[in-house]
Amino acid sequence: MIQVNNVVKDFDGFRALDGVNMKVEKGSIYGLVGPNGAGKSTLIRHLTGVYRPDQGEILIEGEPIYENREVKARISYIPDDLFYFLQADTMVMMKYYRGIYPNFDEKMFFRMQEFFPSIDVKRNIRRLSKGMQKQVAFWLAICCRPELIILDEPVDGLDPVMRRQIWSILMSEVAEHKMTVLVSSHNLRELEDVCDHVGIMNKGSIMIERSLMELQGNISKVQIACQTGMPKMPKEFEVLHMSNSGRVYTMIVKGNPKEVARAVSAEEDNLAIVDILPLTLEEIFIYEMGGADYEVKDILF
């Protein structure tokens, strides 16, 4: 669906994107994560055709996005900083979207009104709360029947019930219509529940791009209760981090979780407990960004 090839973008001598390569499969939910200033927003502006890359190319379904009205008509975008016309209410914005997007589904718009009962469609949107404005943005975007929807902090400011409802609608559209979702968010716990692929971005490039299953399948958190001090780990497994609380040791180990468990059990005879836990996406991210040189490549490869 999305193919980004060696994209470079400079602003007054500052390199915001430094050879970005990224691939998003059709019908997937792709999480784009990274620290503040990593280049995520700049990349998203390229994916939506707002910016033209200085070098490289961005293709949506094999076609360049920049100044391509036909491709843009198949994309919905919800930015973190929402914009609405000064005097517009939800009905006015619905008619505006209907005039721009050829696939806008007006019947779907009225059907979905029941999912947003707190929205007064005749009230000026700018007078609604931030959370309600986000609901309106999502409501309009999904009714465009997009093939690709790009979301920047999509559920920020929403209550837990509405957050779950938004994700439920998105996943339903992905399952039924093969819609592709690219979402940038700092809520990694939430992304872990919905994404099937993740791209970790830092300093203007994608450092790691894997399926979530692959990310979590090659690194484990091993918790061991050992009576005789620090447990030993066979040489074929690399221990990336170790800490302890009393006799309970926690190790971050690179390797297949099942093989790690067997190896630890065979190596030590006096183990009381061996727990093998997958790292969460948040833990992978924190471990990566905690190192001065961003050592995530060493963790995952």
C-alpha cells in the first residue's frame, strides 16, 4: 500500500528525514513510534502529499502521492492539531467532505451518529471539547470510505470507552474492507493491542520495521528465583540487561523464548521459579531510547 524509498528532506540545513525506507502492507495496521523530534510528523506530511521530498520517492498503491488528486481522494488524515472552519458545525463539515471525497458515504454518516451520541451536529465544532472535536474528525474521516487512513495521536483526549469504540470501528473496517491504517502515537500500550506491524523511528530514519510478533519473538524477559546468587546463562544467548530484587533476577535475553527457558533450566539445578515473558512494545521502546546510542539494532538482530 505504502512504499517509501530513501526519502530525504532538509529544512534550512537541518535534515529532518535522512534516507527513510518504509513499507506498509495493504489491510494492515502499522504503528509509527519514536521520540519527539524523530521525524514522524514530517514523514506523515510527506505521506499525505503536503511535502515533496528532496530525494527519494513515496508511492501509494504504486503511484506518487505529491500533487496527485486521485490518490489523495482515497486517503483520510486526522492530524493531532485539528482544523475546522470558524462557523462550521458537524453537518456543514459533512457536506464539505462530501463535496471533496467521491466515495463519501452519507448513509454511513447518519448510521454512525448513534456511536457519537454526545455530539450536537448543529453546534459550532470549535465550541466543542477537544475530545468531541476528535470524535467529529474520526466520524468524518471514516465516512470517506478511505483505502488508507493516517492518524496522528488519534485517541488523545478521549475517554476510555470512546477510545475502545474508535479502535473497534477501525479494526472492523480493516477486517471487512481491507482498509490500511497508519497510526502515530506515544501510547505504546494501546498500539500493542491493535497493530500488526511497527516501525521505530529515530533521527529522521526508520531504525526497525517488523511485525509485532517478530519484534517480541526474538527477545525475552526471564525472571528467575535463584538461591545461590546470579544465575548463569549459556554463551549462545546474549544477556542484554540484568537486575535483581533479593533472590529474584530479571534478565533481558536475546533468543527464542522456549530455547532460553530450556537452557536456563539445564544450566542451573537450584532454580525455584523460571518465568519467560515477552517484552511489551513499550519496554522495547524504553530499552532502546534508554541507551545513549539507541541500541535497539543490537537487541533485535
